[in-house]
Amino acid sequence: MDDLDLVQPRCPNCGTVMVDDRRGFWCEHCRYLDDHAAEFAAVVVPPDFDGPGIRGG
């Protein structure tokens, strides 16, 4: 087992270790994209806090 197996997924088509992509994971060998854009879009980012600080600052 390779250290990358613990972090990076393998391509389901060719078994190559996939690299990070802004939409998910990308296989440079067969150009397969494991697209996670829908999951990323579903994450709600809370707005910036616009009130007084806990310590009055």
C-alpha cells in the first residue's frame, strides 16, 4: 500500500492515483473527473460576524 492511498483516491477506470481538482479529483492518465461540484455548492458558508467581540473589541 502506498502513502497516497490513504489520502488520494484511485481512478475507477484505470487505477491511477488521482490528483486534486477544483471540482473534485482528476485522473491525468485517462482524464476521468470525479466531480464533487454539487457537494461543494451545497455547503453553506456562514456570513461574517458583524457584532461586538466577546471581549468588547
